[in-house]
Amino acid sequence: TDSFQRNTFYFDNEALKFLALKKNGIEVTEWEEKSYEYSWDQSVKETFRLFGEIKKLEGHSTERTISLNRARELVVKLAPPLAKITVVIDESIDKIESSKENAEGFDQTKEELSVGLHVEIFGVKKINLDRPRTVCTHKDCVQIMTNEQGKKEINYKQVCCDDCYLDYIGVSPESRNDFRIRFCWSMYTVTGNCSKCSHSYKDHMHVKAIYKTIPIEKNEKPFELIVDLKYERDYIIWANANFVYFLKKNSILPFNDSFGEHITLLMRDQELTGIENGSLKELKKDYEKKYREIKHALDNGKGNPCDDEVTAEKVFEIEEKVYELKHFGETIKSSMEHVEPPPELARKRFSGKVRFSG
């Protein structure tokens, strides 16, 4: 197309090759010298054409680039705790529903059930590692263990790189199938397989923290608590769908859906432990459905069903609302690493003191 031709520039190294030959005293034929001369002239023309096209372009907003980069960083760091917390919210809802059914078996009225019950739900505790590491998630490299609550869970025992700093090149934490894991020292460059366990880089995960499921007691009406938890679950799913849409629209490098990938891994882990209950499949289905709804609406110019176009500023606004969730907002915020908001958003937040996210 005309647009492709206008934005495509061709250069070759034949002229440099000619200079190298001359410098090393190697003679060339007259025909070869004319060929090198033609190559040089073409490259010069392409260079001037390139500069001519650059001069036509509008000035680039560096502040906008900073905003995009910080928003991307935030989304990547939010994905692991949000995925973990969404799962424990589902487990908590199931636990409350089960407790409610058991209580109803004792001929209690709805009003009696709504008061006086100490409801136990689940929470998430983040334990930061001393050093980031790369572990293998392949089924042959994991160990099934029983946690303090008597529940089976997966232990990623195979540590393939014990002092791994892949996060400096933007690798998604706690997420498999990130192509940047190939740059880990434990990976063979050619095959992409691990030198320690022989499994593919796609089976490996960069880990900076461990998330433990812990019991939390709530002295609240179970019916109202269920409503609150379902709202928080749905809001987190909606927030992540917006985050993923933002990343896919603004990523130059191949994009890795950390939230969706983490849910897929948890589904696999459930199958290995033999305690599959279907809630994770439902969670992933709801998440993918919400993303499709947002993508369809925004791509067709209809606007986000629940909000405006997803910009870097909107990402930080959604982040703030996530931290304000009644039951799990503070947990999410405390599990986050600090990500400084973009300059223009920091200015908007200034009201006697500067409030940074994270």
C-alpha cells in the first residue's frame, strides 16, 4: 500500500563492505565497484527520505509516554494479588453459603441467621522473598502439600534461578508463558529449555513473593457479607478486563495477560491436587466475558459499558477505587509494590499533601 511504501526505508551494507575490502587491500572489478556505488547512492536517498518523513511528524509527548509506562507497570504488578484475592473471595462465598445451609438445617429463621453469626472467610497474606527467583511450574517439578487449613496446595519446589532479576526487563511476576523468561541465566538460548530441569521457559514463572491463604473472622450479617463479596469480585474482574484492554491497545512488545494466565495456572494446580470445584472455571469465564464486552464496546465507538475510554489516567483512577473496596481493598493495597503515578495525575491528586498509589 501507499502508506506502507511511505513508511518503509531500505538500507544495505554493500558500501561498507566496499570500504572494508579497500582497507584490506582487496581489489574489486569495475563492475563490482559500480554496484557498490549504486548501493551507496540508494542508501543516501533513503536516508534523506527518512529524515523528510520524520520532519512531517507531530511532536511526541514524552509525558504521555511516562504515563503509559507507569500504567503498564502498575497493571503488571497488580495482576498477581488481584488474581489471588479474586480466588479467595470465591472460596469465601462458597464457605458462607455452606455455613448458611448448615445453619438453616437447625430451623433458624432468616432474621436469626442475619445476626449473631461469626463468619469465617479467607484472606491473602503476601510474603516477600529475600531475592526474586524463577521456578518451574511443570507438573513433574511441583509438590502437593497440605496447608495450615488442611487444604491441599501446590509447592513450586524446583527453583531454577535463585537470584533472578528479570523484572528489570519487564517480565510479568507470578505468570507463566512470558517470552522474557528466555533471558534467564538458567535458560538455553537456542532451545529455550531450562538447564536445571529441562522444561520449556513457558513452564517457568518469575516469583518475587509467596501468597498464603489465611482465615479471617467477620462479625457481620452473612447475607450482607455475601452481597459485599460478590460486588468486590465483580469489580475486580471488571477492573482487570479494563487493564488488559489498556495493555493490549498500548503494548509494543508481545503482551502477556498476567491475570488470565494466573487463573489458568491455578486451575491446573487444582486439577493436580484433585480438589477441582468449578469456581475457577466460572471465574475465568466471567473475566473473559467482561473483557469481550469492554473490547467490543470500545472498538465500535460505543464507549465502555461502565466507564470511559481506558487511558493511563483511567487505570490509576480504577486502582484507587480497588483500594477502597470494603473488605479486600486494604489487603490489595498493602500487597502492592510502590508505583509512582504519572506527573499530571500526581498534580491532580495534590490537595495539601501528595498521595501516591501503592
